[in-house]
Amino acid sequence: MSSVLDSRVEESIENAAEALFALQRPDGSWPNRRPTAVLGTAGALAALHFADRERSHPLIATGGDWLLRNQNADGGWGGVPGAATQLVPTVIAAAALHMVAPAAARDEVRRAMGLLDSHGGLGAFTDPGMAHMAATFLGLAGLGDTRGARRIPLELLLLPRSLWRRKLSFRVGPFVAMALIQARGDLRYRLGRWAGLRTLAEMERRENRPGGYGGDNWLTALVCLGLVRAEAPRRSIAAAVDFLRSNVNTDGSWHIMQGLDLISGSYVARGLAECGYAPDPRVERTRRWLRGCQQTEAFATFGAPAGGWGWEGRRGWPNVLDSANVLSALVAGGDGPRSGLRWLAAKQDRRGSWSTFVSDTTLPNDGPCAYATAQCVDVLIESGVRARDTRVRRALDWLLANPRPDGTYEAVWYRGLVPGTATALVAFGRAGITDHPVARRARDALLAAQLDDGSWGPGQTGKLGQDPSTGTVEETAWALHGLLKAGVPAADARVRRAAGWITSAQRPDGLWDASSVCTYIRDFAYYVDGLTVNGLALKALGSYRAALRAGHAD
């Protein structure tokens, strides 16, 4: 490697690895420092206002001040401070402020509601569930009328799980919480109330910390509000309140989710392995920690057997996306547990794809997901499963049959079209079908989306808060890795521009800044993950270096 760029890539990899190893904990994990979140803060304020107003008054006051300080110039809020405005955090923040500080926040709330009106009001929420949630919060705050709102059939939970699991999927917690917030007094509600409280208690027992749901401050706040409205046992409400109080930051804000160390650490471990650090004892410590987080109990709510992983660690919500990512890191080190690979294969949908939480779900926000499906194909083949294996073949057939009209693929849990398209290219490359017309079309579409500076961004998605003219490290890294695995040579000028852009975006401390590419509420709210960006960047640069060396050898 002799060019200036190639030397920069070497230096970039070395600096990033040194910086990450310096931050590594003794058990092999990494701390995941994420920006605080508008939804987490606004939700916590609303919950404490209704459930613990007197004792939590100082927390409510400082949290309200934090929201006021972080309102955007257009009157809205993004998912995190400084992010472009998005409608869900704007509505929830405005409602929370009107609850806790109606006089002090009058002008700010008026500006936020004006912004909502300028986008068409609640009609701008194309997801009925999000529209209902926004209307409910506005109603709780006295900013709207919910008397004509659609009734949530809580009594659905009286039926066997097999009859509602695929319909509700991971939204079962919010479903119960929103139904309890409605607090209607008819017989159906009274019957469903018992089933709803039982379901929430069952989920809480599988959490890492009492009172938390998914380790998620926003969801816990939503559940807390439902428990208060349903006059649930005081112990349940107190546990949720204590969870929220224990998670407040010194500046008065809250994160959305407290624990994402596992999923982000697996990205870093895989990125380091791609750069040749798989045998390093420090990476082996990470793999040992990841193996120790494999869940040993079934998760009845999602119908998941033991053997998967979730973002919270040893307990929590097991899912395909996190499990596949952990297995990718483990397989790269030659020690992917067979039980985990069997768990992944068993979660395949009947149609050949993979959803994230519940197999064969009918919930659009869960699956089937092109990103998750391609990731599973990649992991299974790398672990030794042959490309002609029935499970792999069915997944590839599904991917080949389901591109978007422009040849791209969408990811359920990452914004835009770059992650899904790039990961599909990795799967096609792993299976040796990069010459298939669908694979070539996806590759050409991804190349056409490259920005003039060599990076990739969210593209022309038309979503509020997404700037198609600005690239991110995450999306550029996904694209670079996917193109290389699809057979685009490292000597290609477009590939080299992408590698150069990633190295130039590196901070002096060796790490990269994260962007709001992770989907929290699809099309409506995103969050930043400070570790994942470094894992993706290393994975892309490691792939580039390997492809360059292979080209020189040829």
C-alpha cells in the first residue's frame, strides 16, 4: 500500500483501535455515551407529573427547563438536542411542557402547535398508532379532545398469545399502556385491564431492572401513565417512578434507552475483527462478554425460545437484529455458539425473510426486514451454512423478489435506503450471486446515490428532518462495505473517494461523530448511537484494506 489514501486508511484504523481499546471496560464491553433524548425527557416529565408530582417537583422543573433550552428555532424538537425537527418529539415535548409549566412555556407551546398545524396537524401522522398516541398526549395536556378517539381493544389480551402476538409484536407494551391511559369504564375494559396488567408484569419480570420496560425511559413513562390511569397497584407505579428517577441526568434530561452497550459493542467487535484484531486478547474479552449475555430463558411475550440476545444484556427483549449482530462478531472470531445460530434460524419467517421481534408478524414496524434478512444470510453463510441450504436459499429468494421499484432495499430500524441496500449487497456477495440482475440493479442504485464529496446520506426520502445533501459516517460506511462485498474493486475511484471521506471525518481522538440514523419510531423519530458509528467505520475501512491487498495479490 503506497498511496497517500492507503496510508491514511492504515493510520485511521490504528488510531481508532487504540482509542477504542483505551475506553474498553475490564469485562470487554464499552460504555456507550449517547446524547440525551427529547422523547425520554418529555415522557418522564409527564409520568412524574401524574405519578409523583410533589416529591419529583425539582426534577420536573429542571427537565422542563431543559426542554425549553433545546427547542429548535422553527418551534419544534428533534430526537436529540440540535437535531432537525421531527413531529413526534415536537408533539410530546409541547404536551409535556403544557402539563408541567403551562404559564412559563406558553409561547414555546404555541410555536410548537403552530408548526404542527403548518404540516397538516395530526393528519401528518401517516401511522395510525402514532397519530393516536399524539392525540392522547395532547388530550392529557388539555391541548386536544380525545372523546372521539378510536378505542383500543385491551380485551384482545384475554385471547391466547398465539392469536395476538403477531399482530402486536414489540408494540404490546405501548398497546397496553395506551389502552390503560384511555381508562374507559365499560365491561370490556374491566376484563382487559386484568389481562393488560398481567402482561406488563410478565414483561417487567424479564427486565434487568425493576420498573423498567425495555430499559426504555420513554416506554416506561408511557406505562407509568397507564398504570396511574388504571389505578394499578401502587407497587407497580412506584417501581416505574423509581426507574425514571434513577435515570435522570445532571442537566435534567433523560435518555430514551438506558442500555445499548451490547448491540453497539458487537458492532465495534465486528469492526475490529474486520481490521485484523480478531485474535487480540482484548477482542476475545469482548466475545466472552457477548457470549455471557446470551439469554438462557424463553421470552413468552414474543414467543422467543432461549438462546437469543437483546440490547439490554442478559435479560430484556430478545430479537433477530441484535442476535444476528452479536453472532456476526462471534463468528468473526471463530466461536459463534451453535445454540445462537439455531435460535436465529428458528426465527425465520415462513416466507423466507426475518422479522425483528416476532416471526411472521403482521405489524409493519417489525418485519419482514430486508436488512435483518440479509444480515442473517451473511451470518449463516459465514458460520459454515452453505449457500444452497434451504434456509439461505429461501431468504435469498425473498430478497431477490422484494426490492423497491428503484432497486433499493429498506431497513426497518435504520433510516433511508442505504443500510438495507448495502446489506443486501453483502448477502448477495456472500452467496456468490452478485451477477444476478437484481443484485446489479441494487449496486447501481447505491452507486448513483453517492454524493459529490464521496459520502452517502439518507437520500431523497422526503421525511421531516432528513437532509439528503449531507452524508454521514454510518451511511457511507454501510455503502462502502456493501459495494466492496458486491465485487466493486478497491481501486474504483468511487470506492476510494468513500474511504477517503471516512478517514477525513475522523476526529483527532481517533473516533467518529455519530448521526441520527437509528430508527426509534419509524419515519417519525431517530436517535444517535455513539459506538455503532465507530464499529461501522472500522468494518468499512477494514474491508477496503482487505480488498486492496487482494487486488495487489491478484
